[in-house]
Amino acid sequence: MDRTAFIVSIIVAVICASLLYLAGAEDSSQNSGSKAVPTTIIFSHVVGQHTPKGIGALMFKRLVKERLADKVAVQVYPNALLYSDGFKGVTDKRDKVMDALKAGKVHLAAPSLSQLSDKHPALKIFDLPFLFEDGEEADKFYQENQKLLVASLEKDRYRVLAHWQGGMKQLSANKSLKAPSDVQNLTFRIQFSNTVEASFTAMGAEVKKMDFEAVYKALERGEIDGQENTWSNIYSEKYFEIGNQYFRETNHGYLGYLLITHATFWDKLSSDERSTLEKIIKEVTEEVNEQAKRQEGEAKEKLKGKSIKVEKIDREEWCGAIWGNPEKRKDLLSQIDVKLLKSAKTVSTDQNRCPFPQIGDVESSAVD
């Protein structure tokens, strides 16, 4: 080989080696980049981190980090730091969490059933007063009727991943509530549910629909006289510090949540990622539901420990005050599916209690 040919061969070898090195570096950079930037799940909710839902969100984040650390990362935003629950209304200036899910601004949310029910009427049944005895009864009903309950959400391309129990709702106010007539002319904060509104107006109360994070200030300013919520949320938000000193253990309604994502995000995940996330969600759901049961008793006792009197009601008296009026019954049941009503009665441990006899009288007026 002459000198010129030798030099040419060296140059060609160097060029080939350089190209191979650059190709390998590019592959390494791409692989390194995919590991450094996992898929992010932004989880937005409105309650405190020590409530059942708040604990569930943090547990979900922890388990995802343990099992999918190189593929998925979770960011949790509690206390409505990002969005309020539900859908944007005509008077709202900004999107709410269901709009944000659809737009891909967040990827996981756990709005209450009540905040969804006006747009998805099958869920209105959870807002009927005194229908469920406790969270376990409500959850059993949900599991038996899940397909029908979430059908319209699924049609809108939301994906319902779990039902989380919150607990039973109680009443608090700035005056004593010994009888149903004591709520007359008082203004109570409620969620954005026409069915809940009908139950309060049946007793002569006024209502003001507002987001959860606005309740404390509204109570402080005297814009509302009282509110309804679970013991854990009442204690976590410290309503007892701002004039709501009268608490009634009414168990008049159920507060539950749906863990929801959107198909646009969910379907982009690999089948292995979805499978792992579903297993994690199942574990988290069991813990959330246990926390809901445990915290209800603990939060109530903590309130009593602050010298706050918690009184029970005559359940049949209060239930009868709402359901006893035929016109009000018609309002409550106007968009309720008869099949769901019958199922709710079936899962009840006491089918002779109010409101089942009253509902039986007007089943024909419900939606079939």
C-alpha cells in the first residue's frame, strides 16, 4: 500500500469511528432522556392532606414512586391549589377540575359525586337525603350499579378508576338545630347539586352553592349560617373556630368521590403502566375507605374534646320533614332512575325505614 492509499484508509477509518461514536452517543442521550423525564401525573384535589382523600393521594404518589419510578411521576396539589371540583359554570371565571382533565392540564382528580351530578344525572341518587345508612352501604350500591352510574362520564371520554368513600354528612350552624323547623330561613352552603338544594328547601332553608375552599371565609364573614360535610372535613377545616358552634349528627347524606382520569391521557400509557397503576389504585382505595370509617369517629371525638356539643337527631322526624311533602318528593325524584332506586332499597339493611315507604308511593314519577 502506497503512502497516499494508507492516509486515505486512515481518514476513512477515523470518519467511520466518529460516525459510530456519534450514533452511540445519540442513542445513549435518547435513552438517558427517556429515563430522566418520566410521564407526569398531576393529581388535583380540594381537601386537606390529612383527610381520607388527602391520605389516598399521597399514598398513590408514594406507591407509584416505588413501583414505576423510572416511568411515572406523580405531583399532588391539595386544597384546591390548582382547581375547584366539578365543571365550569356560566358564572365561573376559570376552569374547574373536570375541564382541566379534558384539556390535559391535570391527569387525575377525585371530585365529589355531588359536584358531578347535575351534568351526569345518574349520580343524583347519591344526593337523595337519608337514602344510605353509611359509606359501606353506598359503596355496595355503587359496585352493583357502576356501569349505569358512570355511563355518561365514560361517553364523554372520562375514565372512572375507583369510588372512594368520604363519609356521611353532618350539619353545623350558628344556632341550635334541635328540630327540622330550626333550619328555616337559615342559609346553608351546599355543593353544586340541584337535588341537595331540593332537600334543604323542603325544610324551609335557604342555600348558597359554593366551592369547598370558599366555605371558611363565607362562615367567617357571615355570608352563610351553616354547612354540611363529613366530620373529617369539618374538623380539618376548623369550622368550629368561626362561629359554627352547633353541630348535629344527622348522617343525612352521603359524601363520596370518583377517582377520574381522561381517555386522552390514560390511553397513551403503556398496558404495563396502566396495569400497575390499576393495582396501586385498588390498594389505595382500600386504605381510603378504611380511613373514612376511622376518621369519622376520631374527628367527632376531637370536636367533643374542644368542648363542642355534638347532638344526635330524631332520624325519622328529620327524614319525614323532607320526604313527607308529595310535591317535594316529586322534585327530589324527578331525574332519578327507577332501577337505581330499587337497587338502593335492595342493599339497605332496613327497607322499612324512611324514605323507602315514601319513595314507594312515587316510583312511577321517577325516570324509567
